[in-house]
Amino acid sequence: MASLGELERSVMDQLWSTTDASTANELRDRLAQSEGQGHEAKDLAVTTVLTVLSRLEKKGLVERERGTRPHRYRAISTREDHTARLMHEALGTATDREAVLARFIGSVSEAEAATLRRLLARG
Amino acid sequence: MLLTAYLLAVLAILLAWPVPVALSRARWTSRSPFAAMVLWQSIALGGGLSMIGAMLVYGLEPLGDNLPQAVRRALGIVVGNRSSDQLHFWHLFALCAAALLGLHLVFTLGLTYARITTQRRRHRELLEVLSLPSGAIERTLVINHPAPVAYCLPGGSRSVTVLSDGLMEALTPGELSAVVDHERAHLTQRHHLLLWSFEAWRQALPWLPTTRLSRQAVSSLVEMLADDVARRTAPDEVLVRAIALVALGSAEAHAGQGGSPSGNGTERRTEPGMPEEGEASLASRVSRLLTPQPPLSHAQTTAVLAGSGLLLAVPTVLLLAPGLFS
């Protein structure tokens, strides 16, 4: 079996690849297709997909349409939006996040870039 | 007792303003970042200890010749309902202020920890679905983003280094491994704990500008310490090139964002009279690699470390030594 983390990633990839909401059954089938080559995805149970979906829902990545049966799931925002948010935190550009992460280089202003170019030219 | 209170107050004032200002301007710190880091920590701890201690000793002064005795009598007043006639308004005021400040510091430390942990957990959750483990480098995640970004996410056994696609494309294998070594040094030397405590210090006492100074100094020293680990395996030029490529690359990425809401991310909150944070630290970080200075001599390092020890020992002895200045 693939680990839960890997499954979460594959399920999100599937949800991000369509704009429509999907049921757990549809997701299972699509996962089986995309990872069919030699992967164990074929034995993936729908209950496992549902577990992964509820974890993703708790993390605020996925929302459930409650009116329908079976429930349909969709991604809350795009992959790019989530990545942008992560990078914001990573670069320390979001307010008061500085202490959270030690990064190789934080956000660099134009003045700093100029200082750096000057230093390198001298060196 | 009264003399002890005054001495502690003088020490608290020295450690709250002139000493940190002088240290933040000192040039030797980039030559021996470790010694400087120890000194910053004892300034913070010694400062807090003497600030609280001065008020405590002043408030308890009428109750005894030394602190242990006075504390026993104070407990007698609180628990045993004994007369508190000896304590006048200003004594009670000082005692309340000491208790409030102590609680405030501990509470802020806890609150900052909780806030940081929540943010990290959230960050990690997103990272799990957005990144792929790097095939070539152990305990490293790769995230799909054009800007060159590298950072580490501490979390015990789940600590990881995160690199962006853009970074891996922009750097040569040698430069990349220097960056990874740098990030791993942050994790193994537990730099996040230092950043956390100084961030808490700053949030607890925002009206004291030197808390901001010390946080800046500590985050800049942490980078130098990590650079020094990377320098053990990578030549200085390689590390400098990596820093320059990442810094200039991310500056361009920001400039390119133009009108987007994150475009103003490079603006810094500045206060008059304080040096610009990142500029000074990035420049000093690079210039110490371009023109390496010899580290402090053995004697000088010993002196700094001994001074740091004294900053902690003096307020402790003043507080605890019974009847020292009675």
C-alpha cells in the first residue's frame, strides 16, 4: 500500500486536474487508471479514498457537496494558490512569520539586491 | 536589600539599552558568531532576571535582610494572614509588577510557541500534498515553484529541507549541496529554538526597541553559523555564488510580481534610528565570505564567554546570596 501522505498527494492531483466535483468512487477509478502500471492502486478500497478525503477536508484542502448522495468532493483552491501561500510563508513576506522558518535567503528588497551586486563587483 | 535592588535595577537598565545597542554595532560578532550568540542569550536572560529581580527585592525589602528570609515572611503574610503593615504602597506595587512581568514573559513564550507550532503544522500539511521527496538528496522535499527558494522546516524526526524547482535549476550541484548543508545546519544546531525565544522576547516587550535589535542580530548570527557549517565542505566562492544567485533570483521574482497583492512583500517595517534589518545582515553575511576575517583569538573568545557567564551569575548571586549586602 502507498502511504497516506502519498495517497493524499495523488488524490489532490486528481482533484486539481478537473474542475468538476468527484465522488470517492470516481476518484478511486481514476487513481487506479493513472497508477495502473505495476502499482497496487488497483486494490485501493473506496473506504481508503474516503479516509484520505476526510483528512484532506480537515486540512482545509477539500470541500464536500452535502446535498448529493454519494458526496462529491472538490479542491478548495488551485495548486498554484496553495504554492504561492507556502512560498509567502517561506520567504517571510507574510507579516510576522519571520520566526517560523529559517530560510536560505529571506525576501530581498531592491536595495539589498543593489548592495549585493555592489559587494560582488568589488570582491 | 535596598542596595541589592538598586544594583539589579542598574544592571537591568544597562542590559535593556546600552549593552545591546553596543553589541549590535560591534564588528567582531561576524568573526565569532558562536560567542556573539552566547553573549546575546545571556544579555536577554540576565536582563530579564535583573529586571524582575530588582522589583522583587525592592518590594520585599521591609520583610527581611535577605531574599530567602523575606520570601518566607511574605508567604506568612499571604498564607498565614499575618499583618502586612510593613509593606507600603510602593512595595506592593513593585511586587505586583514583578509578578505580572514574570507571568507575561512566560505566557508570551508559551503563546509564541503555540502560534509557531500551529503555523508549522499547517505549513507541513500543505507541503505534504504540494511537494515531492527529492530522489537524490535525503530528507529533502522539492516544491514546484520558479523562484529560487530554500528553507528548512524543523519538527524533530520529521525535520525537512525544502527546495524549489527554480533553485535546483539555477544552481550547480556544488552550490546546491552548499545550500542543503546550510539548511541542515539550522536543523542540527536547533536554530529555530533561538529564533523562537528571541521572537517571544520581542513580542513580550515591543516597546523596548532593543528586543527588535537582538532578534535581528540573532537571526543574522544564525545564518552565519549555518554558513560556517556549509564552508567546511564547500569553498567560500561557491557559497557566495549560491547566496547571490538565490538573493538576486528572489529579488527578480518579487519585482516581477508587480501589481499582485504580494508585490509589496518586500516592504519592511522600519523604525527611525534603527538599521535596516535584511540589508545589513545579508551584506555582512556576504562580505565576511568575500573577505574572510580571522576569528577572535582564544583569549578574546574566552573573555566573551566569561563575560556572558558573569551577566547571568551577577544577578543570580545578588538575588540568592543571603545577606550579601545587608
